[in-house]
Amino acid sequence: MTSKIGVFSQSDLTALTNPKNCRIRTLSGFKEKHIGPASIDLTVNGTDMYKVEKLFRPRSQENECVYDTLEMMKAVNVQLGQEMFPGYEYVAKASVSVNFSPGLYAYANAKSTSGRNFFLVRTIADGFGWFDTIDKRNEGYTGDIWIVMQPLVYPVILTQDECFNQLRVFNGDTRFNEQDLKETLESCDLLYRRDKSPYPQGKLRLFSGDGSVFCTLYAEGKKLVGYKAEKTRRAIDFSLKNLDPREYFSPVYAEEAVRGNPDSGFIRLQAGEHYLLSTNEMIKIPENLCAELRALDPRMGLFFSHFAGFFDPGFFGTATLEVLAPYDMVLRHKDPVARFVFEKMRSDTVSYAEKGNYGGQIETQLPKQFNPWS
């Protein structure tokens, strides 16, 4: 069952972009297909785009605008088709702006493809000191949205042909608590084995007590478990397909702590390197819910497990993880690595299974621009 309060669905978002409502104003670069099951995909609008020497977030207390900070950031104009290089940050006005009445607010997440390419993407907006936050639900908000982009490993072509970020709109907080999770588990399974069979109730101990759900790492010994991103000067255009992954990635195989025992598998992470890994469990998002990956408690290990992290209603598969460790470390097979927070949809929507690029994935999946590893 859906709720009239919660995450806006595809039909809700379409209504917000209707000029009669004008709660979301569409700009150059926007296409109708950018309205997804539970979010609006964002690209750049193609006009206000800059390379910056240093990034300043607008100050909330002074209601500062992004335009006010461009001079301090030493912004230099860039054009579509230019390469964006690691070591630099870029800001560009997004393909939508908002005119939220009181009660409406939004948050943003990087698209999965951005994350898998280790292309760090966030949003900023006038009068907000936080990233990925457009939340003035008490008074309403009118203003532009800006996309902040930073290649971390290899150069990326600046294009309007691919979306980098996604905007989720809410009219109330329906994040799960423990009771919501228990009620959901009475009617459906959330975690599955890799053979697509559900885990028996009571067999897992991956629930946190606060309504969120954990998944663990897949690192079975002697198996190909993921990929390490390799530094290269060859820029990637996200609008292309069928690229050779060997130009950008190298394979990661798990080791065995006990010879002949795959469950003793582990992987070594090198400080500052970027890895694509995946969860041991498949997660199934009911079509009346969506989910977001949230940061782990540092007491579980000090590493970063995702650059993207939003899962649409109807997603079913393992979660691909974008992992970065600040120091050399080891992760074991079935170590907790991903924490999911569920939220109720405001109304019925189309399932991710009907249109998503990464639905049904089991093994660690490379970005959609690449051919499978062979």
C-alpha cells in the first residue's frame, strides 16, 4: 500500500513539471524520459558551466547564492564537449529549477552510472550549506539547482546526453522505523540468496533495530568479485556504449585465508584506490517502497562504500558498491558493507524492472558504457 505522504512517484513528478503547477521548472537539457519511477534525472543545462579552483558551498545563514560565490571560486567558463580532469571540480546549472511551496522538499543522489565511474557528483543550491539538500519545507523554496562534478580516476566528457544526478521530492518523512520493517517482512521478503531464493525468516541477523537493513560483502575465495578503477588519460563519454573495460578497470579476485574454504575469502584494499564490489545478498525493493544507501557506522570499519546509492521501486539484484578506503585494509566475505534505509512511496509508480539498466544484476556489474568483462 502506498501513502499520500512520502516519495513522489513518476505521475506525481510529471504533475510537478506541468507548467500549470510550475513547482519544477524544466530547462535546456531536460527530457520527458528523465522522469523516473521515483526521481527526476538531472543533467547540465548547457549554459552556466564552470571549472572552479576551489568549491564554496553557499552559506545558509546569509542566504548566499551560488552566483555570489563564483568569483571566490575563481570560476572559468567551460563548454559542452570539454574534458573534465581528476583533481579539478566543476559546477554547472542543472536542467531543472524548483519553486517549492511549503511542505515540499527534495534530496539528490548521484546516478548509478556516475558512481560506478567514480565520477563524484553532488548538488548545491542557493541558501543551502549542505550538499544534495533542498529542504526548506516550513517556508518553501524557489531557486536554481547546481551540479558539482569531480572525476576521481579518469577524465570525463561534459555532455547533456547523459544524466549525472537524480532529484527525489517529498511531502513528508516516511522513512522506516523498526515497526515499519517488521510489518513489511510479514508480507514480503527483502533479502535473497544469489540463486534468487529468499532467505528463511530468522536465518539472517542483518537488521539494525532502527528500521534499516544491512547487506554483506561478496568475497568468496578464488572468485572474480569486482574491479579496480585504473588511472588513464583517456576520457570517457558517458553517452557511448560497448567500451572496452580493460582500458579503465582491472579485475579483483578474492583470496582464501584457509585453502579450499571459499567462505574464508577476503580482499585487500589499497589506500586511495577505487573499487567496484557487490553485496553477497540480492535485495528486492517492493514496488510501494524505495531505498537509499546510507553511511555505515565507523565502528564497522572506516571506509566509503558508495558514491551513488538510490534504489527505485521494483529493483531486484545485488547492490554494486563503490568502495574507497583511506588506508590499506582487508574486508572479509560476508562483512557488513551496505546499509539500506527504506521509505514509502506517495503513490503507485512504474517498476524499475521495466526500465532500469542494472536490474537483475548478480555479479559485480561494470558501468553501462562497458562491455562485460571477458
